Amino acid sequence: MAIARLEHDAPLPAWGSRGAFTSVTRTPSELSIVCEDGAVPQDVAAARGWRILMLEGRIPLTQTGIAADFTAVLARANVSVFIISTFETDFVLLPEKSLDLAIAALGDAGHSISR
């Protein structure tokens, strides 16, 4: 996965909506696009080489602390995260180089991981 940044007023590029997972967020200061690494042109500013973990099951919007618990484990393991929340669940992106460390830390903390 890649996390790309464009100018806030940039049009949504065609590559920004390709793939099984995409997330687009526009703010007053940027347009962020999360999508498959290979979809992002090389001349676009992007953090590349991220993996994505999905918290399984639907998480009601009234539920609190789920992402905080999960990311606290990763913070203690010194794993950087980028979180995306949807209506149904949360996704945690982490650097590919940290994937094994993250899975081990989450397992040690009692979280089950399925690939």
C-alpha cells in the first residue's frame, strides 16, 4: 500500500480509486489517497511499502477504545501506524518492514491474527 499526498484542490486522479482497497480524504490542506503501491505514479509524493491490517467484525460507531487498544500495543513495539476508520471497522497501515514485529506484538497481547 502507499499513502499519497496531493494538493488540496487537485482533482481525484483515476489511479486513486483503483484496487481492492482505496481511501480518499480531502481536507483544506491536502488530498490524501491510500491505495495499492503500484497504482501511484513515481512522480507523486507518497510513503510506499505499507501493509494493511483490518480489525475484524463490525465495530459500532458508539464503541470506544478498540483502535486505541490495538495501536497502543503497536506503539509499545515501536511500530508506526496510519489509521483509517470506516463506517463498519478500522484499518491499520504499518510499514512492511515492521509487519512481523507487529504481528508478534499483537499476538503476545492476546489479539488473534489471520492472514
